[in-house]
Amino acid sequence: MSEGILSAWPMLAMFVVVYFFMIAPQMKRGKQEKKFAADLKRGDKVVTKSGLHGKIFEINEKDASCILETMSGKLKYDRSAISMEMSKALSVAATKKREK
């Protein structure tokens, strides 16, 4: 009986390591991205995952989309297409620029 438990121990330890180093951080990041998309508001400067820079012109709650105003016009994007990391970096850089 104890041999069965001892042979299952490495597999259990591997699962715990995989959970804490891969699964849990991914779930935390997913929650942060959902909160970021929900907190978007008109006038926020954002960057899409494809690299398009723009400012939110309008937010549509029905289909979870938003209209971005760019230098070339207005484009409709899904909220999930907005990059959380790039947008936060853009807002931090703008804040530092204003402080100078």
C-alpha cells in the first residue's frame, strides 16, 4: 500500500508545480484583462493587439465593441482586441510626459 502512495507522489508534486507556475498566473491574467476591458471609457488612449494606436470614441455595450478614433479615421474593434499591456504603457508614458 505504501509503495503505491510513494510512486504517485512525484506525479502529484508535478501537478502542484504546474498549477502554481502556469495555470494560476494565467487565470489571474485573464481576470485582469476582463477587468481592463470592462473599465475602458471614452477618451482612453489605447493600443490594439495588432499595433493600432487610437483613442476610444464610443463604446457599444450590446456587442462588446468600441470605436477607435485614429489619425486616419474611425474604426470599430472588439474590446478583446485592445492590448492591456501596451495601453497601460502608453498611459504611463503620457503621464510622465505631462509631469515634466
